[in-house]
Amino acid sequence: MANILILALHRKQRAPGQRFRHEQYLDFLETKGHQIEYSELLTANQDKVFYSSGNTLQKTFIGLHAAWKRLMDLFRAKNFDYIFIYRDAFFFGTWFEKQFSKSSAKLIFDFDDSIWLPDENPNQSLFQKLKKSGKTNTIISYCDLIIAGNQYLADHAKKFNQNVKIIPTTIDLKFYQKINVQKAPTVVSIGWSGSFSTVKHFESSLNALLQIRALFGSRVCFKLIGDANYRNIDLNIEGKGWKSDTEIQDLCEFDIGIMPLPDDDWSKGKCGLKGLQYMALEIPTIMSPVGVNSNIIQDGVNGYLASTDKEWVEKLTLLIESKELREKIGQAGRKTVEEKYSVEANKEKWLDLFQ
């Protein structure tokens, strides 16, 4: 059995990427005899400062504290058989990864986005400049094994390291169970879930949604989860903040879930998490046919794919007009997650990493 050190930016249950990539497998690995230590860089209080605007001096002290923590991890690296890095070991640079690669522990790197591309965050402009997204390629070259969330990411990683495995982002179906929520039976709710940084993806569907509003009037409503400050008067949307304790209930208020994406290199690296969450809860799902989405969805079977405004309107209309179709597509979506994108279907792949 192995001793494993996991290096992550956030504490457990804080970040969707961590939650749906590796956190939900930790208990399973421990039941198999592995010993796991979790080392996150940011405390809850530091998190609030780090992701706020300004506070450059405080952020600098947070960075120094995080560097000290990673130095302590480096000093004890010899005590572990595996060191698992999610995205990166530190905010910027590759010095820590290089030093960890010199230890006796096997170094595993996991990523689920096109993080070698620039990512603009207005609240972290200084740190983004220091980070340099291209460092991901260097980190990949240092590691013994790379875990990629989809084929697009794997193909990129193979330019720098040939030892690459694909494990999709997955859903824990013991937790993701459909629940009945109180809602108007004659109104169909169209919902989107994300964060303040990805609301721009939701807004790419606004023209189609406005057409749907014009066609169906009070027969439809629109919901948005993830940005409590979001407002759209034309669609009568007041955004709702994400909360872990109400996540399932909030999603189950959707009759239809949407995942629009731009067709760009960043989106091609995404792992379909929003859509998989909807599907796991039997919410009929419409996604842009970008990246892995086209592998997840069989159009008209377990969901729908839509590129143009016309296609979005046509496929939303099909689902709005037929409750039976919504139920049929929703059930097929759940089955897809069970078979291919659930924790149960992929847990042995994670176990094999540490054999």
C-alpha cells in the first residue's frame, strides 16, 4: 500500500475541479489501504483575500506563507511513494515541481482544463502575470505520469510526456440523486450553473433564450446558479450563489439544463462538468458541440447538441413542449453518467494509478 501526498490549491470541498477530479475518490483509496495526506495552499480566510480585488500587500504575505508550506512539503517528500499535483504545486513558477521530481516519490500530474493558455481574472492581474500559463508544459515534462480529463488535453500533454492516461471528470451518484422540488407545474424552467467567471458562456445563448421567451412567454422561466450578482431584466433572472448544502436542490429546480460554450481552444479542454451534473440528476441537457461534449451527448438520445441560435431554439422548443420527452432524455442522460462518467465506473482507474 502507498503513502500519497496530494498538493492542491484549495481546501477540500472548495473547488469544483478538485471535488470532481480526485476528492471523491479519497475515501475509496483509503479503504484499499493507501495513506493520504492533503496539503492545500490557502486557508478559508486567505481564500477570501486572495480572490478579492486589491489587497496586494496581504496577497504577498499569503504567497510567502504558501511558499513556506510547500517548502515543508518538499522536506518531507521522501516519506511518500507518490506525490499527486492537481494543476500546479504553487501559484507561479515551476521550481517546486522540479524539486519534487528529484525526490524518490513518483510524481503524478492531473489537469482538466486548457491551463497552458492565458486565463484572465481581473482580481488577480498581478498574480496572473507572474504565473505564466505556459509553465504547465514544463510541469508536464517533469512528471512520471500525467492524468488528463479528456482526449484534447491528453494530446497536448503527449507533446511533452508520453506517459499519459485519460480519466474523465466524474459524478458521485450516491450524492447526485434526483429530488422532487416544489415548482409551478405549468412553467418550464431553463437553467444554467457556473461561476462569475463563466457567466460570459451563459450570455452567448442570450439571443436564443430571448427568442424562447418571446415564443413561450410565461410558460418558461430562467434560472442561473453561481453568480449571486448577476441580473438580466429581459429574462427576469436574478442570479443565485452556489452553496454546497443546497446544490442538488437548486439544480433540481431546472426542467432543462444548458451548457453553451464558445468554440475556442480553452473550451475544447473543458470536461463537460456542468452537463454531467444536469444529466446525473435526470435533467435533460443541451450542450454546445465543443470538445468532449460531443462524446458525452448522442444528439436526440441522451441529450441535445446545439451550435447556432436556430438549433438552440429548435431543441429547447422540443423539450419545452413535451414533458414525456424531457423525462425520456433525462433518464437516458442519467444512464450515460452511470455507465461512463460516474465514480463507480472509474474508481478502479484511480486505484491503478497507485499500484
